[in-house]
Amino acid sequence: MKKITFIGAGSTIFTKNVLGDCMMSPALQDFEFALFDIDENRLSESEVLLNALKNTLKAGVTINTYTDRKEALKGAKYVINAIQVGGYKPSTVIDFEIPKKYGLRQTIADTIGIGGLFRALRTIPVMLDIAKDIEEVCPDAWLLNYTNPMATLTGAVSRYTKVKMVGLCHSVQVCTRDLLKDLDIPHENIEERIAGINHMAWLLEIKANGKDLYPEIKRRAKEKQQTKHHDMVRYELMDKFGFYVTESSEHNAEYHPFFIKEKYPELIERFNIPLDEYPRRCEEQIENWLKTKEELMNDQNLNHERSHEYGSRIIEAMETNQPFVFGGNVLNTGGLISNLPEKAVVEVPCIANRNGITPAYMGELPEQLAALNRSNINTQLLTIEAAITKSTEKIYQAAMLDPHTAAELSMDDIISLCDDLIEAHGDMLPEYQSSKQPIRQ
């Protein structure tokens, strides 16, 4: 029996969405879904929910849970990864609260920024351990990674293991749809061209029936900026740099040095920036799950509509040889985007079929866009170096090159902040505990 292994299956709703999509594919009915999570209670909840969904959909899949990761992976053809190392509490809370003591505020903190950097440092060793197991027990498997920070994790595994891997996000497939809806422009017969890096890919072209929509998009966006709305940061970036970016305004507010600035507190109000947004979402999700869990767990008619997630369609394309085009995160090998570093992970159109996953060559980005991408890539590459070499000095350098952190803090304060975060994360970052620099007074 062919096998799809889901690592981090205790993320019950996300697991339901991705594997529920797989259940709805006729090509995947003879698969085993192997569920693994370090939290056995949450693993059990996911098992109950998926079996209820299997019964409703009359799916032919087999669902099994595992408490041994290597056993879960053994013989897998596809591996889906959705882990969060350290969880919301304590790790994400630490990533937000300690920087606040230095006057450094964040919105999401899962990609770059000081929070994204430390999330990567916690997660890369676990990802490399998973990859080692894959190399041993299912070396031909494709790893579909949903865990953030996407570019950093995908880069570490792709460069330092033999695992076949692609990083999958949610922003590319909804970018133009949401933009046009927001501006009351019909989403019909649309052609688009998107490339860049994860969470900062660019809508390079957008046409309807062959006509360039950008002039009308920019005109309406400029009008909309006169009143407060949810996407003000992206519209401002489009106004100043010429192109719309794929990921949300709350994310992009912290990827650049322009928006969250202690010296200019009025920018938070002006651009409607939701500080501490990710902790707020986490608290809401926890509360909502506690309210709805019992109802969901006892729903014998649980149903599902196929989501916009790429995972099931990629697997389906590989199984059927019916090509599927999607936005994937892969190493920039051979210069897929020619004015970004080859060691970087880029987000480009990819084709999945029986031959695997083939990324498209996109050529040069407009130089201003490549420059913005490189400002994030610098920190990503140094974070990978820090994780591989166990160098605290590389952590400091990665943080110093982060656009938002560097715009707010001195070098001495950045080093002190990193040391405080290393100490607070404790056993999550054991390799760095003895090599910290003395905190400067």
C-alpha cells in the first residue's frame, strides 16, 4: 500500500484540510495516511476527525497513527510536514515578549525578523532529523513542507540533505483573487506571473483578456489608500516600488525597515498595522478549538470541501501524470531568478507530474524587487549558517542584517537581545547556551 505520512498531524484542522483534500482525489484512494505527532492526545483527536471524514466521504484510504516517527515514515511515498517546534507557549510568546523589552515590536514573527530567526534556529535541527529518517527509511519520498520560516527551512534541508523537497505556502494562489476582489475588479480570464521569495514574491504581470490590469489596479489602490483598510502596507509598497507583493500587509510590515519604527509611532496608525497579531490569532484559535472540539469530534456527518492548498493536487499530479502548476519554494539552483543568490530559496512556478517537480526559469526581477528580496535572503542564509555551524556569532550577524531589527536597534543591543533570547529558549537551543557574548552595558 502506498503511503502519505503527515508529520505534525496534531494540528487537527490543518491536517483535516490537507488530508481531507487527498480523500477527495480518486487517484489517492488506495493510500495509507500515516499520522505522527509528539502530542498523543492531539494525534488521537486528528485520528477521530479523519475517520469521521473518511466515513462521510466513503473514502478508500486507510488511517493509522504512529508514536514512532521512523515507523510512520517507513516506506512513505510522500511526506507532509507541518510542525511547530516549541509551540505557541512558551516559544512564540518568548519571541514576542523579549524583543518588546528592547522596543522592538512585531506582527507575525514567523518568517524573518528576530522572531523568525529564532523560530528557524529551533526548527532546523528537527527538520534535519526528519530528513535523516527520510533518507534512511523512505529515500525516494517527496517532502512537502508547510512549516515556517519556509525559505530558511527549505534551504537548510535542500542544501544539507539528499531529500527531495518543495516548500508550500498559501499566499500565491490567493494573491490576485484577493487583490482584485478588494478593488472591485472582475477576476475573469486572468493571466498572472509571480516570482520572488516566500512571503515576498511579486505580482510581476497581471492581465485580463490580454490587457494589462496594473494601471487600473494602481489607480484604484491610490484612491483606497485615502481611507483606512486592511491592506495598506502592500498598497504603499506597490506605490513606491511598482509591484504588488503576495503575502499580507501584517506580514510585510515587519519584512521591511519602513513601517514599524519607534521613532515614528504614527506609522502604526497610518498604515493600520496590527502589532502582536500572531499571538492574538493563536489565542483566538485555541479558544475556538476548545469551543468547537467536542462538536467536531462527535459529528458523524463531518464533511469537507476541497481547499486551495496545493498538497493534494501535487500528489495527485505525480500519481496520474496530469500536470499541475503551482507556486513552489525551491533552491535557486542554476539561477531560476538570475539576480538572486543560487543558495537562496525562491518562490517560482513549478510543474508537478510523474517526473517529480520541475521549477520554471524566471530570469531577472526588476532590480528594486530583487534588492528587497536580497535584504531578507541575507538573514535567511546566515541563519542557516548559524544552525549548521552552531555559531552564536552567526546568529548575531543574521540579526544585524535583518531589515526591521537593524532599523530599530544598535549592534550592541542586537547582540544583547539575541543573548536574552538564547537564554530564555533554554533547552530549545542547547548548543548556544555556553557560547554567548558578555552582555554589553
